[in-house]
Amino acid sequence: MLRIDGVEFDVKCEIKRVAEISASDISGLLLDKSYFNDVLGTYLEYEIRLTYPLYNQGEYASLYEMLTMPVDAHAFVLPYNTRTISLTARVETISDDLLVFENGKKYWRNCTFSIISNGPSKEQTLESAIQRGLTPLPDVASPNIGDTYTFTSNGWVAVNN
């Protein structure tokens, strides 16, 4: 079962996933020859191949049209370990091939597409950053010189700004 934007497609799939652990631009080799790895998060990529053709070509056409829509992302529900995961992801590529029978009937098959999550599926928590000796910083787009922040149960709160 494949769910895209709330629509379920009853298809059998072969699924390959890749977890890319992305580092920021400030990561790299330090003067003491140790490596500083400023991890931004884990981004999931899935490659999905329909293992059996959809005999209902209307349903196949609906799936193909949905995947080829020029949108920033789709909402996918995909297998993840022993459960499922909901991802907002972009479709990177989609391919299939056309089979033409002797009687002239045309049939699309071998659909393969790849998606990449638009945001991290895993990020470092404040507690884990502190445990690893990193300096926790508030997620503020444009702070002013002298601004101070305190972390509370409600997250980062500006103090005397």
C-alpha cells in the first residue's frame, strides 16, 4: 500500500531507502587534525519501484499524474522499520516504459520514482547537544547585538530584548 497526499494506491512495491546525515558548511578538519561534524539532521530518500504492473491503467494514470505534478512536495506515508513514517518529500525522478501488444493495446509498466524528504526526519535535541558538549543556540533568524535568550519548557524565550 502506498499513500500519497492522502490517496491510497493498492500496489506492490520494491522500496530502497537511504538516510543521508547532512552536515553544515562549518563542518570540517580542525587545526588539531580532528574532524568537527556539525550535523544538521538526517534526510531520508526513497526509491520506489512498482513490482507488478497496475492492470487498472486509469489508477496508474492517476498515480503518474500525481507524481509528475509540478509541486514543491507531496505527503508520503512509507514503511519505516516496524512502522510507517510520514514524510513531506519532493519527487526527483520518475520513469516507466510502454508495452504495446500485437492487438495495438498499450500498457504502461515498470514505474520507478525517487523522493527526497524536504526536511530532516531526525534532528539533534537540545539535551543531546548539551550532553555532547555543544553550545546550544536559539533558532533566531535575525538577532540583535546584546539579545539574550533563556531555554524554558516552552523553548527559547527572549530576555530583555
